[in-house]
Amino acid sequence: MFRQIEAIYEGGVLRPLRPVDLPESARVAVTIATSDKGRSTRDWEIVETARAETAGLEIPSIQDIRSALSVIPGSLSADLIADRGDY
């Protein structure tokens, strides 16, 4: 089985960024592809903070979003045309 995970190399150890469903002491093969060198540590911190904040959230389906938006009266294009006036 193959799957791709992200990890951080710290103190001589690769640390997965998310839990990995493996039995203890499981032997795995690792292929390493490094990220862009131009990416700053601050970028990684922002991404990790966002992942931690959204980890437990349920992602709505497209049907849920369409249902929520369908109760809004009018149309965006009509509103834009009305706001634009005679240009």
C-alpha cells in the first residue's frame, strides 16, 4: 500500500504532521521529496496553525452549501447591475 504524508525533520527524526495509522514498530519504506527552498518557517507555522484549528471541523458538502445559499433572495448579478447604474 502507498500513501503520501507530510512530515517535519527535527532532531534527526521525521515527525508526521498528522497521525499515521500504523502498528507500533511497523517497518516502512520512505521516499523524501523536499519542499520549495523559498518557503519560510513562518509559512509553515501559518499552515500548521490553520490545520490545527480546522482539524475537528466537519467540512460541508456542496449540497449543504447550495442549500444554505438557496434561501438568499435575489441574484448577485441583478444586484451588481443595479449598483452599477448607467455606466
